[in-house]
Amino acid sequence: MAGLCLFTEQASAGAASGESSSRHVFKLGIIEESRLLSLFRFKIWWMIPRVGNSARDVPVETQMLLLEASGENTDYVLFLPVLDGVFRSSLQGNSANELEVCVESGDATITASACPRAVFMNFGSNPFELIKESMKILQECSGTFTLREDKKMPGILDWLGWCTWDAFYHDVNPQGIRDGLKSLAEGGTPAKFLIIDDGWQDTTNEFQVEGQPYIEGSQFGARLMSVKENRKFCKADNEESSNKPHSLKEFISDIKNTFGLKYVYVWHALMGYWGGLHPDAPETKKYNPILKFPLQSQGNLSHSRDIAMDCMEKYGVGTVDPDNIFEFYDDLHGYLASQEVDGVKVDVQNILETVATGSGGRVLLTRRFQESLEKSISKNFQENDIICCMAHSTDSVFSSKTSAITRASDDYYPKNPRTQTLHIAAVAYNSLFFGEIFVPDWDMFYSRHDAAEFHAVARAVGGCGIYVSDKPGCHDFEILKRLVLPDGSILRAKYIGRPTRDCLFNDPVTDGKSLMKIWNLNKLTGVVAAFNCQGSGTWPGMENNTTLTNAVELSGKISPADIDNIGEMLPQPGDRDFAIFSFRSGSLNRLSKYESLDVTLTTLECDVFTVSPIKVYGKKIQFAPIGLVNMYNSGGALESIEVFYDFSRYGIRIKGRGGGVFGAYAGVEPSFCYVNMKEADFDYSNENHFLKVNVPFAANAWEIDVHFLAASTPREKSKKHKTP
């Protein structure tokens, strides 16, 4: 695999007469009749995928382009527009099928006549390794960002969370939070981290006058008055309310003690609030905020308009002086830490590219804010506790040194049925890019919703944190208990969930024929989830090209070969059979690596398949652990497996966690099964060799011993087994 930085003299000649400018568009070459995948910003905050066959299909603001190539030992070509000094690049195609690179500084006074390192190109035979290796080369060459594998992971990733946004929106309040935490705990799926979203801060809004009609979008003109909480979360000295806490600290301390919360995060915008800081407020003046009116780039203006951005352009943003930005973050985060807050979700990050004039341009301004933000997080919080959001520009991505989690798609919109399938597909494809630098965050979801299982399964295989935004008392505990153990922990997969190789150049949302498949690994098993995303929604910008139907039934194939890194589960290369468990049907099948199962799903239906290599243990016993078959990511419950010998018997010992039903492929029927040294009930099917062992839900960690008799010993029968 080789990498090279592209920007030839021929391309540079595309600039008009070699003039110095803050924005250039250079031509790179022609692409025709090659399948391609673009990841592009369809609005200033967010990326989505688009597939095509020529350069004209590459949208403006493309930040990653993967091309299917034909050539010996080269199956894929990757283009990554990068940061070159004070300039940021993006790709686009034109009507002549020419691939172009747009290079811009975001400040009319920051100019250049050439950008010799605007695009990185690499090629290889494995798309996932190609992206991984390319990001590694870029990181080593630039030194401006850090790879995910070298970052400290926040503790929230391994626990169920609850976010207040879709439960309350701006009306979040202490009693509502208590009610939500209580109902989750009483249902047996306690939240262990909490995000108090927008609605807790001390803000003012001159564009919303009490008694006057509400103006849509005026909320984005509100500005921050101080780093402290608003009156919903603290009691005035002369106030007698019995339900209101004296302070944010008192409230957070109380809910941590009452509900066993491990982490409490709060929301804030990169500039404090949507409208920034109030320039004249006594507690914000020291940060020298200046009211700036954002200016969007030509690339952003060519795609979807965004109400938040439109309103910020109208009302202006109280922009913190870059010389004072660390002081602001340090004051804010220091105060929050003193109130027992553990971390923050930092939103509206891409705003910087629109207010960069006079501040050195978009790249340098973003890097300055990013460095100050991460320095403050490191100083004030314990576990790299930050979730980045609305940060899909490469200005931010390629300036991230320590931030480990970023939202990977536009919001989850529970009230919009047309966006449910788009959300799943967008995160999966965007994770190809983000997953090398961050853990992609899949956003919150409702557990009681028409698409609840669709979202739950996606997060089960996503290798991400899991958090819901249910209204208090509105939960589907059947779904939640397939994701969450009784102690509040989750079965997080090992890597980042990404589309299977055969999905890379398909459109699983609008082509009317393709399923969406996402693969991942656990310690001992692989996992593949299949989703029918067709017929429910359409991509922004393609509304006139898609006919929606009420439901579409599609069939596809599931194979062990869908798991690209499946070799990690095998002690040595070679042909091997696999046990595949379907959560939806509860069935177990045996397949070779390239054999497949048929799967048929209608719109918004999904299934998740656990794939486990069948290995030979001890006295030629074929065995493959599946895990907890009552959980979506069954194999996530498994920790280790080994052979043991005990007098005339030998067996297989599996260690794991969580309660329910342990499942495995066993070539022969066991004689006894023990869970934590106590004989346990089990079922065994001679037809498909499916072994099931009951594991008490009280057993948070367990050790299962599956006993087999030696060949020379007469067979005994356990009194606790059933054979269909």
C-alpha cells in the first residue's frame, strides 16, 4: 500500500493566471464509469453519503472519496482533501466529469496562488485497511490530529445513558430529570450517565419578547449571560420552592447518590450558546466578545439551508476573542467541575469557519479554539469527558488531538418518519471516515417508537455509546433489556460499526434493492446487522429523484465473509466453518466462510447475526460460543474460552457477563453444564447442535463449564438437560 500527496503543477495551473486568492478551484482529472462513494457536507454541520459512477456525481463539499478501481492488486482508490497550512480543501465534480478540489482560507485577506498539498491519495485492495493506513500516514505527516486508537476513551461509552433533549427540549427541569432516572431504574435498565442538554444555562434573548408571538428560529439568537446555571436549577435566596435545588451542585449530588449515576454531562455550544456570549453582560465582558455576523462559504450555500445557521446570520453571534477563549472554557468547565459535573457535550462547532475573517482564517481559528477546548477538558475533567457535535468539517476533524467522541450524523428526529432510515445509513457510512479519529456517536433515540428496534440494533453493533431520550415513564423495557444489563452496563462491540464491503457503493436508502449491512467484532465473535432502509425516506437534495412507497420487502445475503476482520478470531488461516445465530428467528446455522443465509426484511425491519468460528477443543469437540442469545449483540457478553480436564471428564469453560440464556454450537451433546460451579438447566438440539444454558440474571459475571465425557466412559445423563 502506498500513499502520495497529490497536487500537480498541471492542477495548480487551473488558478486564473496564477493569481493569489483566498479561494481556488483546481482540476485533478477525469473520473468515468467507476463506482464511487462520496462523504460530503449537505449542510454546514453534517455529512451524508452519496454513491455514483463518475465525477459529476461527486457533490460540492466532499470530504472523503472512495473509488472502485480495476487493476492488478488495486481495487480501491481513496482521496482525502486535507488542511494545507491556513487552507482547507474539499472535493467536487463538474458536468465534464472532472474531479476538482476547492481550496479556501475563509478570510479574504488570507491568500495564496498555489496549494501543493491539498489532496492525499492512496490505493489498495482492502477498503477498510486503506482508510486506516491513509489516516495514519496523514497523522504522521501533519501532526495536527491524533488517531482514535491513541486517545483516552471516556467511561460513558460502556454504560447506558439518558439525554434530556427529546424528553423535554428547552423545558428540562430538575423534577423531570428525577422522574426519568427513576422510571429507567425501576424498569431494570438504570441509566449510569446523564446528559443535561440545552435548557440549563443562564441566557437572555432580546428577540423573544414576553407576550409577543413566537418567531421561529429566534431561539438561535439567545446569548449567554454567565457560566452558571439558570433559575430552574438554583433557588434564589428569598425563594421558598420546595422542588427547586439550592444549586446545580446540590441537584447533581442528589441524583448521583439516589440513582447511582457515574457521570453527568451538560450541554454547551462552542461559543457558549447559539448566539454566543452577550457582549455587555457583566460576567461575560472579560472575554471580550464581539458581535459577528456569520458568512458561509460558496460550498455550504450550494446545499441545504439550515434554520439555525440562517438565524445566526440574521441575529449575529457574540464571538469570544481568541485571546480569551481558553480563559472562557477554563472558567466554564472549572465551575461545572465544582458543581460535580463530569463532562460536556460541545455543540455548534462548525460555526468557526463562518466568523474567521480577521482571525487568521478558518483553519487557524478552529485549531486555536480546539486546542483551548481540549486543554480545558484535560484540566477540569477526569476521563477526557467530551462529546463533540455539529463538527463535521475537516477543520475540526484534522485538529482533534484528544477529543475521542463525535456525533456522526444529523440529529435523531423522533417526530419525522422520513429520517429514521437515513440516520442509520448516514452514521454507518460516515463512520468509515470518522471511525479512525473518533468513536462515532449515534445520538439518542426513543426506546418506545415505531423505529425503536431499528435504532437499538444499529447501536448494538456500532461499537458506540448507547443513550436514550425517552420521556419519563415512556420506555420499552423489552428493547432496552436487549441492550443493557441490570447493572446499567452495555455490551459494546470491539471496533467501529461500518458498512460491509458489498454495501460500499450501494444506496441502501433509495435504490430500491439494497439492504444496509453493518459489521463489527467482539472478543470471540463477529456480528453483522441487516437493515431495510428502503421506501421510508430520501436523501436531502434527491427529493425529486425518489418515489417513496409505504413499505418495500427486500431479500439479501448474510455471510461470515461480511465480517472483514474475521481472521482476528482464527488462531491460524485456513478454511473453517462458522456458527451463525439470527436474533430475529432464534435459529442457528452452520456455514463455511463464503456460504450465505437468505434474509428477507420489510421497510424498517432488521436482524442481527452473531458469527462464531467453530473450533476443535480437547478430544475433538467442535464448539462455537454465541453468547447471550437474549441480547442483540450476543457475543458482546463473552470474555474468554478455554479447555479444562477433570478426571474422566473434560470440558469447555466460558467466561462472560450478564444474565439470560447462553447459546453455543456444540458438536456433541454435553453431559453436564455448570454456571458459577452450580449445575444448571440446559437444552440441546441434535438437529442443529444448538446448546442453551440458563444464566441467572443475578449473575453479573459468570463462568460456564460445559462437561463432555471421555470416549472410554459410559455416557451419563444430567437430570437437568432437555433434548428435543
